[in-house]
Amino acid sequence: MEVVRGKKFISERAWGAKQIANMHGITTKIHWTNAPYKWHVNDGEEVFVVLDGIVEMRYRENGEEFSVTLEAGDIFFASVGTEHVAHPQGEVRVLVVEHEGSV
């Protein structure tokens, strides 16, 4: 049993993470960041939950780029093959559920 205080989690580097669980190859991690990630495509599906802060999530579908603003409580689901990049607006904490070893 473990309690993770999401709003208090911090890392020494952008996108630093604490693994909360690994359930048969599906990981759940909390990340802290104040810097954009990089454009990427995960090895499988990804659930991205904003716990604290605001994130501009950019994604591409059929060669066209889109953007959505995510606030605390919002969830972004990246299906297989969805190219995306997260741009935090200041400090953010996010929960990410994805296949173990995914980018």
C-alpha cells in the first residue's frame, strides 16, 4: 500500500518520474516537469492525466497538427500511432499509464 501526494511530487529534472505500479507490463507513473517533451509515438496506447497545472498537448492526425489545452482533471488518450508532444505551461504533474518501456 502506498499513498502518493500528487501535488507535492517533484523531480530534479524535467519529466522525472516515480513509478507507482507495474500491472502485467502496464506502468503507471507520476511525472513532474516544467519543460516540453519531444514529438513521439508510443509503442502502444497511452493515457495522460493532468493532476496539477496546465498542459498544451499537440498531436498530429493525417499530417495535420492540432492542439488542446488540458487542465487538472483532464485526460488525453493517445491511440496507437498518435504522434504527440506535451508543452507544460509552468510546473505540472501528470499521471501516465502506458506499456512498460514505451517512450
